[in-house]
Amino acid sequence: MFSKETYIRRRAELKKLVGNGVIILFGNNEAPANYPANSYAPMRQDSSFLYYFGQHRDGLVGVIDIDNDEEWLFGDDIDVEDIVWMGYTPSVADLAAEVGVAKTAPMADLAKMVNGQWSMVNKHFLPPYRFDTKIQIMDLLGMHPSQQKENASLALIQAVVKMRSSKEPQEIEAIERACDVGYAMHTTAQLLIRPGVTERFIGGQVDGIARSLAQGVSFATIFSQHGEIMHGNPSDAKLEAGRLALCDAGCELDDYCSDNTRTMPVTGKFTQRQLEIYSIVEACHDHVLEVAKPGVKYMDVHFAVCRLMTERLKELGLMKGDTDEAVAAGAHAMFLPHGLGHMMGMDVHDMEGLGQIYVGFDEETRPNLEQFGTNCLRMGRRLQEGFVVTDEPGIYFIPALIDDWKASGHCKEFLNFDKLETYKDFGGIRIEDDLLITKDGCRFLGSKRIPYHPQELETFMENDN
């Protein structure tokens, strides 16, 4: 939690941006894993509620009455029976005072006030993503869950996106701390990788670091020898000599996230063919540092990376033809079927639940939802100082995609399918770091860089193998 003044200032700014009506921000409730008393732990609070009200306790709703300049925290105080099982929890009034909120009331009073003094005013809420919140909204506003996303307040969405996109110095410091835990997570994986160790074992060790040094993982850890699968969860498969292992993992610390990816040779040494592909991804990853800065569209950075990747793949004979024409046709998506990166902050895909078209795009920069690969670009708008985005280029050889495009002849003028056939057993490579947009350019976050340059990585892995 930041200072009381932080939350007072944020709510005051939110009032100005939204303008009128009542803002209702729902905190999250406990979620049962398989029966009511066995809940997922620890509870994850809603990020926008945290941003404006700062409290992690379940069962809270924050309300900002703009017209009357009043702020409320609704929730029920716990009883003695709860204390027996969970320990002491401050009263709702005490929680409210910690973040500068003057008024509190039991949860039952929220419905009375929504249907009473706030019945005739505009009520702003964000798109819900949890079923219990959807039921709360239905009970409060009489709105079926199927209608809630389209009736969420655009004014509130845009205000929250505006405020949360540019990170405050204290937020950047929190992300830096999370990135330092990310360093420990990834270097642990790098030192454990060797033939015969299971994916699940290394994935579990990575998760354990996040649970030991932070609040936990910021998303389900990806660790797999099948790097061509974007979200390959750890399996019981044993690591095999000659293969590559991809680790995409991050943590949450002080409510802020890290997100990094590294790809390592199982034996600790790249083969020549692996090194050729790896060096392209490395060059694309580092090229972002040269071109990303305030005022530049991240979509343009993405396509700069795609052109560089295409040029280098042409040198290996995997692509052919005019580079600009190949990228315009989407031929590069055979190898890079996702965007260069996404916003990051309190959520690992920051604010994605509010609608990617509002977070990663704006009126000037619109998504291309028709072209394969480009339709997965999550971040395209102009960069601003204080933005935190991921830089995560990759090259993947996906057998099913190769077969599909070869059969249909898609982009055949730009792709060498005969040579692609020989890479079907390759897997995939991704390198990812978290990028802060600064006044004049950008920099990676975290006090230490997880090894990724080939010689550096091989030397680091050799220290323990």
C-alpha cells in the first residue's frame, strides 16, 4: 500500500476525468477452489479497486459520489467466528481511514443507496470479469450479466486507462522490485536445466521462488521444450539433449508484476542451427531499445522488428522476396504469430480486462483484426513517458501452421516451404524483458539482467552444469 495521500489524489483525479454521477468499484471476493472453505489463496484483489482504494480485504466495494463529493467504502466487519479461523482484521471504518475515505457502511446498505439517493444518477462501473461480481451488478442494477460488458461506463474505462497507463515513480520502483524477483526465478531455472530433469520440476522451482520472495506468480508459469506452443504449461516430460527449453514467468510483488522470457539449450550449449535462429530473436529484442521512445507508435516498433526478422530469415533461406511486401502480406506471422508486447503494471497484461481496444489502442491507432498475427497485437498506440510495455519477439516453428499455409499456398511467394519442413522439430524461441518508456527513450526494468546473450548464457549455465 502506498501513502494515504496517493489514494486521495487518485480519486480526486478520477472524479475530474469522469465528471458526474456515481462510480462503483467492486473489490474481489474469495473464490472457492472446489468447496466453500477451500478457497484459492492468497485472494487476488481487483487491480482498479486497489489503485483507488488500496485495500486487499475481500468483500469490499468502493463508491465515489462525484456530484456530492463523497467517498464510501462498503463492507461487513468480521465477527468472532471469523477471527478464530483467520485472525484479527481491521474494521471497515479503519480500512477506509487508512486510504482517506470518510464514509463507510455495511454491504446491505449499498443496494439501499443505489436504489435510493443514487437511483436517478448515472452509475459508472467497469466491465466485470468474475461471475460473483456479475451477480452483484445484476442484484444492484437489475442488469443481466450478458448486458454488463456493453453497458460498462466508457467514461470510467477511459479515465482509468489514462491514469493507470503512465506509471508513477513509486509504481516503477515496485515493478523494479518485482523484476529483481523475476531475475531470481529465471536464473534458478537456467541453473537447473539439464537432460533428465522434468519440465514440471523446474516449473515448480520457479513458482516456489515467486511464492517465497513475492506474493506469487503474475500468471501461470510457462516452461516447455515445445517453445512453439505459446502457453506451454510444464509437463512430466524429461528435458532432452539437443532441445531448447522456454521459460516465460513473472511474479507479483507489492501489487505490481514482472514478466520475462528466456530460451535455453538443454545441454547448456546452442547448436549452430539454434544459434542462427536465436541470434535473430536477440537482435530483434535489442532493436526495440533503439527505436522505442515517447511519440512513437508501438505498432511501428512491432513492424520494425518484423522487417528486421524478415531480412534475417531471408539470409537463412527461410523467407524470400521483398521485405516490405512480405511484412504487409503478413508472411512474417508464420514465425511471429503474436504482437511485440503488451502493457504491464498491476496486471501482467495491464488493464486488459477493460478492453484491449482502449488500453493498447486509441482513436488514432486502431487494431487490424483481419490479418493473422497482426490481430494478436495487444499494444499499438503512441508511447508516452511512464508507460511500461513488454518487449518479447520470438520465432516459432509450428508444424500445424506450416502444413496449413503450405497446403493453401498462403504467402508462398515469401516463404520457402521446403526448408521450413526441415525445422518442424525445432520448437520456438522467445526473449522478453519489461521496458520503461523514459523522457528521451527507454530502458529495461530490474537492477540485474537475466542472461540472454548467447555466450553469456552458455557461460552462466556452465557454472552449475
